[in-house]
Amino acid sequence: MKCIFWDVQHGSAATIITPNGEHIAVDLGTGSYHGQREFSPLLHLKRNYGVSRLHALVVTHPHRDHLEDIANVGTLSPHILVHPGHLSDDEIRKGNRADDEAIITQYIDTRARFSRSIAPEESLTNPANVGDVKINLFLPDKASRANLSNHSVVVVLNYAGSTLLLPGDNEPVSWKELLQQPGFVEAVKGTDVLVASHHGRDSGFCAELFEVISPKLVIVSDGRFSDTSATDRYSARASGWTVHRRSGPDTERRCLTTRADGAIVVEFGRNGSAPFIDVRID
């Protein structure tokens, strides 16, 4: 299983490539991969990876920095769309700035269109459909809907004995809600690679989560002019892992950021019976 965390400035966009060749996009940030100011991860998948259709698209929550690539969703028409469906159109509009009305309208139209297109037999969480990758989805819904970050879909992927946790922008109030769910605790307790919530901001850091997980590596997707960062706090909670660089020697790291490191590629698999995690900076 290969996971690519794109350099999309202050945004979020990841691609999961399953062992059977399916592609899953998690969030729709855009940015400057290899210096391209208008870089689109979706168009990059189409042009450079030969992807004609996504198996699934996960929109963790409807904020602009997770939606910038929404106009290109139709080019890779996902079979499955996962999103926080309990949020009403009115709540989504109220939870965003008036300046973002156009892109929010595109999102609302898109989720209505693609939600109706899902075939009943298709299932994102059936390992048989995604090359034996086990995917668990969790959704907090008890926090105030004035802050849409606390209604982010959490994606937990397990393959070949390793676990990846992608949390959207959840903050402590929703983390604590999830930590009351035995199924969530069971799914995340073996987390090897954690994507930092809310772009590594202090507002997304939840100390109680680290009573359950002990990641080897934390990945932060943030821009060059990010505000308060909890990078040091995440580094203190990670045990470290070897990272391969395009040039130069391998290095031991606890925290990687798209801001400083660019696109980050993580592969999970087995050498014989032994699980491995391979991390590269692109």
C-alpha cells in the first residue's frame, strides 16, 4: 500500500494506492508540488499516473483548504464519496466564510451528485475491494456545528500489520468523543504513522490521544506561513523512523512536514512474514 501526502501548502491532500491498484483520494487541497503554483493532485494522478477513475474520495470536512480541487473531481468520477453527511447545506454554509461561497456551493453540488451515484454493492470498507487493506471510518458528531473541523471523518488504514491514521482537522473536543468509542480505540491503538490533525496546529493536538497511540512518525501538511504549530509536541510523542531522501543520506526523523520536506511517500508491506514501512521524501 502506497500513501502519498502532497505538498499543497496550507491544505490537505493524500492519495492511497492499494495493493490491487485502486486509488483513494483523501481531501482536495491544491498547491505547489515541485514549484507548481496551481498544482492539482487529481489532474496529476490522471496525467502522470494514468488514473481514469478513483475508487473513492474522502472529504474529511467541508473547509476550503480541503476542497480547493473540487472542480476537478468530475475528471476522475469516484465510485464512492465519503463525507460528513450529517451536516446540512445550511450548516456547511454557516461554517465557512462568505468569501468561500463559490467553492462551498461546488462542494454541496458535488456531494449531492456523487452520493446518488454509489452502487449498493460497492463498499470502501470491504478489504476484498481494496487489496486486503482494512479501512475503518469514524465520524464525531456531538460537538457544536459552528466549528466544522470537529466533524471530520477519521480514516484508519491497516495493511500488512501496520496502521496509518488520517484525522482531518479534529480538535480535542471531538478527539475525546472518539476516544469514548471502544471500536475507535481498538482501531487506532497500533498507529505507526499519524497525520497531524489541523495541519499541526496546537488547536488540533490532543494529549489524551497519545495515551492510546505511540506513533513512529508524524506527518504535518501545512504551508510556509502557518500559524501556531505543535510540531515539537508531535515530535516528542513519536519514536522515530528512517527516511530516505532523493539526494543525500538517509536520516532518522520523528516528524515530517510538507512545508519543509515536500511530498512524502509512505509504503507499507511485508518482506516475507515481517512487516515493513518505507518512507521517502519526493
